[in-house]
Amino acid sequence: MIGKLNHVAIAVPDLEAASAQYRDTLGAKVGAPQDEPDHGVTVVFIELPNTKVELLHPLGEASPIRGFLDKNPSGGIHHICYEVEDILAARDKLQATGARVLGDGEPKIGAHGKPVLFLHPKDFTGTLVELEQV
Ligand code: CO
């Protein structure tokens, strides 16, 4: 059902420092910060030959990653995103197995302008999983 690894998202306390590290130390292609007010994050996209890394930083007081950074002050892997062809079919199949979809269960438009859903980390070996329809 799942296809390519679309991205790995890393929550970071200092977006500037993390961007500089990926650009200057690791030699990656690092984009400019983009505010995503609907998702409560500022994102920096890092393009790798086979996938992407997204650096996430809280935007606004109600940011969904603020609690994560409180627990992981130096930052950490926040979620991984897999591509699916049909997000509603994927959701229905997963829910039928008892997996929990976060929020109201309806796909939202993600940072790439495509429908996304998040799956409960306790149902997926401690990892927050994002599904993105491609
Ligand atoms: Co993501």
C-alpha cells in the first residue's frame, strides 16, 4: 500500500542553525524557510537525491510540535511520510485494522499542497506516520 518515502521531518529548536548545518556541514540543498500557518510550523525543505528532509520549527503558541520540543529540547525525528496513491482507501483499510487516524479522520492539505493524514504513533511502533496522496 505505501510507496516511496516522501520525507523525514525533524523538529528543531533553532531553524537557522539546523539549516546552516545541513547546508554547510552536510552539503545538502537547503531551501528558504516557509511559514505554514495552517499547520503551526515553519518548514525548511532539504532535497536529497532520493527523498526530502523537512526541518520543522514551531509557528505560533498553539503549534502542534511545541510539546515535542519541550520533551526533546535538542530536537528529534518528529514523523516520517510515506506516499500512497489513494489516501481515503488507505485510511479505510487502516481503520479496519484498528489503527487510529489523528484529528477528525479527514485528510488535510499538507505542506506540499496534497492531502495528508497522520496515524497514531502508538499503533506504528512509536513512530508518527504521515500519509500523503501523490
Ligand atoms: Co510531513
